[in-house]
Amino acid sequence: MSGAHSTKTPSPLCSPLCSKTPSPLCSQHENPRPPCAGPSTKTPVPLVRPHVRRGYRVVPVYTGDVSGACSALFELGGMVVIHDPSGCNSTYNTHDETRWYDQDSLVFISGLTDVDAIVGNDDRLVEDVVSTAQAEGPAFITLVGSPVPFLEGTDLSALARIIEARSGIPTRFVPTNGMHDYVRGAGRAFEALAELVVGRDARSPHAPGRRVNVLGMTPLDFAAPTSASSLRSWLEGAGFEPWGCWALGDMLAGITRAAEADVSLVVSATGLRVARWLERWHGVPYVAGIPTGAFADVLRADLMQAIADGTSRVTCRDTRMMSAGDGRNDPSAGGTTFVGEAVVMGSLAAALALEGRPTRLVCPLEDSKALLAPTDDAARGETEVERSLLGAHGVVADPFFGPVCPVGATLHGLPQLALSGRQWLNDIPDLFQLDPIRLTSGPCEGS
């Protein structure tokens, strides 16, 4: 079994996950625009239907589901095994994970060979995983799929049961295949983790309080090193008790008590699946949003109300729907279009909506429709994003979306690790300290 720090060249089989390097087809990427580059003066990219439905010609794809699952489980003391020849692991630790610098994690690749794939030699995977787990002593084991075993039809759920029986360590399979984005992979990993360490059994009644689970926090959305501490400080300052963070800056012990929380705060779409799971099996309501600008007070009020009435709320969506007037989603009216992850961008948009500014959200990620307003766009692929941006005056997005912004639009760059990787890593702000008004008003720092 190959180690977690592999530096091999990514396998062509995993190339959908290895797209952080700008496409050579786009001359714009020879000198990428800085995060806050102002109005675009480029020649517009013609709107043509790509040969591959929902494909990408210029903009890199988002991080894949394999890396999303690994990122979700990185800090929790388990062992993650990616069943793949080698490319998916090097993609993950080269492009999608910043925590390798200061902490270790048991993330391994199975080193699937051609012979193993052809003859179905699953015994070697089982033996390698069991022997490694017995040597390392992880709290749990997770098998993560990739394109090759998916196309072969490898029954990784059955192999997980065999590994658990032989090792005595709880083992689960996260159904990934390298063909979806990180939101689905991390979301499924969090749900599998909940089934494993929280369970569906009813818990003993506990005294009511203001205990808050934080769900959906990984460096793929929150790459700034101060993110976890900033959110914790806000929760404590708002009168809440941080109860467990899924899964940045916390340990497994904080995760296992999630059913005892009074409310969950969903800070990205990766946390929505486990939020619904906790609501279904343990009656813990959830609120979706991040504290930013004027929206922070609204978010606090909804958290308090959810504790009181037990009703879940998508505050980042509902605030925009209630606050903005007619024409709020018309970019030609001088509004701002946000492109990216639905909870983060929706919260920033909500903060502007509370100031009376029209906003709109374009989300290119999966499993996010429940977080969008009826007039938002769930774009799939570069062409749909480009079409959704037609007529926009101001755009808040990762700088790599610059080539598909309309001519004359002002791009307010907000880099995201899950899209541009380390290209602008040092420019990624702490989203819990970000001023949405300043972000969208004139030149930004570093322009």
C-alpha cells in the first residue's frame, strides 16, 4: 500500500480531478488576472456548446468527490484508503490539501495494478488494509472509490464488511467515483461518519442550551488558517457553545456527541446531508449560513429561533428572498452576481441584500439546489456559467472565472482552494472576517 505523501504524476484515469493547472487552451491563463482585477477588457469567449455536455474548456473543474471525502475525514483519527492506482492520492495531497504542512493523517492509496483490476484480486486490498490498520491503530477505516473500481463494479461495501470482521475496526465505504465534485464526496463522507460514530439510537434527554454543531467546514471552502478560531469566537460572542466542528480544528470526540447539540450551523453545502441526517434521527434542527456583515445578526436570530421551535432554516437563501426588492436578480440593474459555493456566496449576497443592493447567485456545484432561491442558477459546466453571467456588472468569484465574465464586468476576486488550488492561496481571506461591502466596492487589497 502506497503512503499518503506520494508525489507521482497523477494518473490519466484521475485527470478530471487534476485540473488545478490552467488549461493550455486558454491564453488568458498565461498571465492570470489577480484576485481583484477590475473591469475585463479581454476578447469575449464565444458561447458555443462544448463537445462534452457540462464540460469545461477554459475554467478548471472543481475538486472531485474523492478529495472531498478525504478532506472531510482528515483530522479525525481514522484511516482513509483510496482504491486507485495512484493518481487520486497525489492529486489530493498536491492540489487539495493544505494541512499536510503541519499535521499528519492516515490517508493511503491501495496501489491498484492492472493485474488486480483484470482478475479482481480483492484479497490483496483486504490484506493490505488489515495489516496497515493493525500497525497504525486508527479509530475507524474508510474506503474511498475512484474511477477504476467504479467501472469494474468492485463491491467496496462488501470489502468494508470483510475488513471490519478481520481487523475488528469499524469500517465503511464512501461511494465516490471521481466523477462528481467535492460537495458530494465530503457530504457523503460526513453522513457515513455520522452513521458510524453517532448512530441512530435515541440519546438520553439533556438539559436545553445553546450547543451548536458546525457542519461542512473543510479547507476546500475555508482555507485561511484562522477560519476555525474565527467562527468559534463569533459563536461564543453571540452567546452559543461550540459543540463540535465537522471537521476542521476538532477531534473525533467532538463529533461523536453531535446528537446532543441544540442546533446545527451549516457553513457549506458539504454539511447539508449530515444536517438532514441529524434532524431526521435526533431532531436537531439546522440553520444554513455564515456570519458576515449585517447578515451575522440575522443568522444569530435564526439560530436562537431554531433552538426555540425546532424548525430548520436556510437563512442564506431566505434572507435574500425577503430583503431584496423587484429586480434584485437583474444584473443590468447594477446588482452583483456571486459564483461559487451556495452557503458562503449566498451569505455574502444576503449581507449585501440587507444593505439594499440587488444580488444573484450562480452555483456550479452539485447537491446545492435546496440552498438556492428560485431566481438563482444551478449552472452545470462552463457554458452554463457563462450564459448565467451575461449582462452582469459586478461578479464575485474565483479569479479563474475571469475569462467567462462579460466584457466590461468588474470581477471581485475571491479565490477558493477547491477551484484554483494554490494559485492564490495566500490571497484567500478568512471568510468570517471578510467585509462584503468592501469586497464589492471599488478596488480591493492587492489589486
